[in-house]
Amino acid sequence: MASNYNNSAWFYDRLSRLVYGRALINAQVYLLQFVPANSAVLIVGGGTGWILEELTKIHPSGLGITYVEIAADMMARSRRQNTGLNSVVFINDAIENVGINREFDAVITPFLFDNFTEATAQTVFNYIHQLLKPGAIWLNADFQLTGKWWQSVLLKAMFLFFRILCKIEASELPDVDRLFTSGGFKALEGKCFYGDFVVAKIYKKR
């Protein structure tokens, strides 16, 4: 069952801000400072594409961006974003279905893995992994449970909502830390948001 956020494209960003304030935005913006200048960048699951404008504020030119988003309505909004003088290739498909014949210096996965079961998360991780150059950085933002009761309540409500509306397959968070550890990545640094429920981490491919 492939998740697809077409049904929520028109209100997704507003709903995010209503529930989380700017936490999800701030987590992703925090990661963008680690994108190297003049690099090849892969963005997977960028949603409505506002992240492109934020990245362009840091790098007005010089980036070669490949932007992969499965939801056509999200992609339509992404294409309208300002990308400055950066080169952007838009691909409207699931990343594991895309044949990409290039390697990347950096990849950004904003709240991607929480859509998947453990098995699917592993498949997607492996596919992205093989697209990265040695020494490439992986910038990941996602949810995490740190033992606070309200986190589990909010997470269950979120999964139920998006399973009904967008057909996501997940009902619990995959073990993202295990993916990166077993994949041979080194965690460089990170930052938590929204009572530690949201985490942004920077990893480096060994």
C-alpha cells in the first residue's frame, strides 16, 4: 500500500502549523545549513516544496537538486517554488521506483520514514544509500518517542488520521537509528524540537 498525500496537499502545511507550530519547519530549516555549496542534492518526500525556497535562501545558485515526491498535487505546488539559479529536476514517483543515474553529495529526507513499516523503510533506505557518494551527508528529520506519554498519544492519532486519509502503511515508527547504524553512517550532530518529539540529525556516509 503506497502512501499518497494528494488528499492533504491543500491543507497539509496549515495542519502542520496548527498542531506543531513551526517545529516541523524549524527542524528541516536547521538541517539546510549542512548542505554543501555547489553540491548535488537529493530531496525525497519534500511535500509542498517550501523547503526549496528555504534552501535557495542559503544557496541562491550552484546546486543540482533532484526533487522526488510521490503526490502529484504536492509536486504541482513544489514546481511553483522559487529555486533561484539552482538546477532542479522534479520526479513525481516513489523514490524506490526511480532510476537515477547519478550520485549525490547530500540527501534530505524530511519526515519520510514515518510513513513506512520497518521492511519498507529498509528498502527505501537501501535504495537511497546506494545513490550517495562516499563521505556524503544524510539530513533526516522525523518523529521519535522519548518516553513522554503525550508523544505516544499524538503519534497514534497522527497515524490513524493519515492511514485513513492518505493510506500510509505505518502504524508505528520504524527504527531509524538502526537503519543508519547498520548502514555504516556516522551521526555527526542533531537537534530536538517540540518537547523532543521531533528530531533532526546529520549523518555522514563512511
